[in-house]
Amino acid sequence: MIEVNGLFKKFGKNQVLDGLDLVMGDGGIIAILGPNGSGKTTLIKCLLGMVIPDKGTIKIGDVPIRGSWKYRSGINYMPQIADFPGNVKVRELFDMIRDLRQQPDRQQELAELFGLGPHLQKRLSTLSGGTKQKVNIVLSFMFDCPLLILDEPTTGLDPAALIRLKELIREEKSRGKTVLITSHIMEFVAEVADEVIYLLEGRIYFQGTVDELKKKTRQNNLEHAIAAITATPENA
Amino acid sequence: MLKILKYSFYDLMRSRWSYVYFLFYLMLGFVLLFLNNDVSKAVITLMNIIIVLVPLIGTIFGIMYCYNSKEFTELLLAQPIPRRSIFLGQYLGVASSLTFSLIFGLGIPFVLYGLFMSDAIFDFSLLLVTGAFLTLIFTALAFNIAISNENRIMGFGYAVLLWLFMAVIYDGLFLISLVIFEEYPLDNFSIAATLLNPVDLSRTLILLKLDISALLGYTGAVFKQFFGTNAGLVISAVMLLLWTIFPVWRMVYVAKRKDF
């Protein structure tokens, strides 16, 4: 369970998180949506301890995360931009992360699934954007963790890889894991998400299932529902 | 932390710049020995180069590494590793690979030339030790600059300024103040001013060890009196250590509170 209480974060003059409260249960796929700059990535980075909130508390599994780092062994994180150290080979990167985490992994299986075999001996700087993203996916699914955080996981993927990614996400869900996803691709969200959290100006604007959202906004398409959600504030 | 150190170290050891740095010292060592034909004299020439060059390389390399490894750092931050280990590991990785290049680049030609049979071995070791200290100090300062400045251009600017100040401007100011206040007793002032700049401190230490402090005139005598004693040596070693520890401590302090 993730419990966020009164989270504030300001970058310069920009109040990114403005007293955000949030409770998420265990298991299921939760999509965090919101316009650009609504604080999605900041919220995720707060959960990971990469951004330190000005005020407020975050508890993951009933344990406050402030000042702690061990809890991160229960989280797999996939960053938005697949940027890796350039002069490291793909295999070395996998080995390094494995060495750092010391947890059982299924990197080999995943690398094969995404067809990374021929790229393992290449340096990361020579890979294409999509291939880097595949490396990113393998890195974030290789360990068995109760919480997965995926920030824009679909960027740059070809259709075949996208299908495999969806399968992987569903598979993780069926194992009872919590998967947090941010995405701007509504089709993708509508297909995989059980629950939607809509962020606006640093607060939760809506939290519920996709169907609830459609019902509230009286739209039968998630894309339109999201577009309508802010236009009709009385629905919130 | 040791794992991060290991990866940073390997990463740097494989990069072209480490080789360039290593080969530069290797060539420098051979050329100096060839031209001087004397280990002791080569040590003096080498000192003049090391005192200026090591801080420059430490600063530039440190700041470059920090900015270039941004992705690596972010990857690590999401892993179950404390921030202190990430930054200390990277810092030690950079500093140790630079020190490695310095010691082996200079060590090989001197050893081949017969360093172990000459009496300059202690002078040479002192030179390497201060070189190592200067690397540690200026890499740490560079990490501090990089961690406090998101803007790379600004960061580079500050780093170059820092080096320029420590290696060149500081001496100028020091000299000017000595001239202006020449009517006053300046012994303590000049000792303090020397202690406060690691570049000057290293230079003075080596000059005194080489026993050519006569070149420094009256000031040299004062320094000799201060640094020549055991207490002076201990104090300067402590100062060099403080110069290393304080920036490293600040780096960890800031890193722990920074948003990524």
C-alpha cells in the first residue's frame, strides 16, 4: 500500500505538488494521468526518494520512506528517458545492476523476449532510441518486486515490442503486483489500467476506475473523457 | 560504495582521456629525464608542472565526469543504494583513476631511469603524494561545483575560475599584499596564506623538501623554520587532509538534499 499525505514540492517559483493526498491499494495497474507539468514525474520521483518533498509524508507498505533507501529494493523503476552511460555495453549494464541489487532476476529471458540478443555486446551509445527503451524495459522488469513504476513506458517502441510490454504488465498484475504507469497514450491506458489517477496542478483531480471516469464525464472514450474532465469541473 | 567505485573506475580507465593523461605524464617523465639527465633536477621541473597541471586536470575531469555521468547517477538513485555511497563511490572512482595515471605515468620513466638507486626517491615520493592530494582536493571541489550547478556552462566556468584563482590569482594577491604591507611583520600572515591554498601549500612543501628554500629568500627562512619542524610538517599534512575532507563532506551533504 502506498499512502501519500499532504505532499508539497516547489521548484523555484513553480509549485509542482500542492498538498497532494493519495492512497493506493496493493495489486492492480494504476495509471497516473495529467497534462504536461501536472506533477506526475515529480510524484513518482518522490516515491523513489529522488526528489525530496518540502512537506508531507509518504509511506510505502506502512513504512515512512524519508531518509531510507532499503525500501527501494522492492521497487522497479523505469525512467522516462532511456539515457544510459554511453560507453558501457548492454551486457555490462545488466551485470552491473544485478551486481548492485543482489536479487534473483530473469534478465536473460526478457532480453530474448525483446530480441536484445544481438545487441548485448554493443555499447549503449550506439543503440537506437527504441532499442534503448527495450533495455530500459528489461532493466525494470528483471527483478521480482512488489511495486513497478513505469514512466512513459511506450516511448519509441515498435508495435511488436508494445504488445510484449502489455503482456508483461498484465503478467505482473496477475502475480499480485502494483504497477504504476504514466502515459499520454490513452489507448494504452484504456487497455491496461484498472484505476486512473488524474493529476492537475499538483493535486489529485480524479481517482477511480476507467468506467467511473467515463460515466462521470458522460463520454464513452477515455481520450475524450480525459479531455472533458477539466472542462467540466463540477464532475470532479 | 565499493561497487560504485569499481564501476566508475573501470569506466574511466577505459575512456580515452585516461590514456591521454597517462601517456602525457609518461612522455613528460621521459622527456624531462632525457633533457635534464638528472633525477633531482627533473623532480624540480616536474614540480612546477604538476603544481599547476594536476589541479587543472582534476577540476576539468571532475566536472566533466559529473555532468557526463548524470544518467548513470539517475539510474543508481532509483536502486537500493544510499546516496552517500553513490557520490562517494563516483568521486573516489574519478580521483583514484587520475591518481593512478599520475603515479604510473611518472613512476615508470623514473623507475626505469634508476630512481631506486638515486637519493631523490623521497623527493619524488613527496611529489607524487602531493600530486595525489591535489587530485583528491580539486576533484572534490569540482564535484561540489557540478552538484550545485545544473547549468553545465556555468559549472565549467566556475571550475576554470576556481583553478585560475588557486593556481594563479591567489599568488598574485599574496605578492601584492606582501608588497603593500611590507612595513609590517608578515611571517604569520604568509604562513597562514600559504596554508589556505592547497597549491601554494604543496609547492612550499616540495621546495622545502628539495632544500632549495634559499631561492625563497627571507620568506624561505621563515617557512623553513615553520615547515621544517615536525610540527610544521604535521600541520601542513593536516591542512591538506582538511582540504580533502571538507569538500568531500560538503559534496555528500548537498547530494543528500538534492532533487534529481
